[in-house]
Amino acid sequence: MYSLLVKLFAFLSLIVFVAAGPLVARQTSQCNTGNIQCCKQVQTAGSPGVSTLAGLLGIVLNGLDAPVGIQCSPLTVGGIGGGATCTAQPVCCEDNAQGGLISVGCIPITIIL
């Protein structure tokens, strides 16, 4: 009887140990705080137009696959019942340091009205 209890305890301890694996911290983005942009275009950093524009502005883009927004502005909200309006691509951008001309780390989002 004693050995059965020891085996049961060991088995249950193993289950708890496996279930309590390490937690992976999620990276927060500015969209969590509501910083949504409306960009006329979203392209990869390696595209010819983006790399030329970044070079002229002195912006170093890390990685050719990084999404970059062109001509971005804060998403406007219409009047009562109007909802959010964006006639181009709504995105969440991590770095909008160039005043919206070029924004780095843009992720397309879907706006549900």
C-alpha cells in the first residue's frame, strides 16, 4: 500500500511539474495602448522604394522583411456613430519617428466597426 502511494505521489508531481512549464513573456506593442495608424502603403524594408526613401532620410532598416508603412497618419474617428475611418491600410506601427512619412514595424490590422 505504501509503495502505491509513493508511486501515485511521484506521478502526480510529474504531471504538475510538466504542466507548470516556463511562461514566455509576450512582447507588448503600441497598439495595446491604441496607437493605430492609417498608411497609404505598407511594404517590406527591402523593396526598392522603401530602401531609397529610408536612405534619403538616413534611416537604418534592420532586416529586409520588416514591414514599413509609407505616409502614415493617426487613425481618425468620425462623429457620433461615424466610427473609425481609413481609406488605405490600417496598421499598428512600432516606430513612427519620421512624422508619418515612413513608419517601421507596421502590422496590418482589421478594424471591426
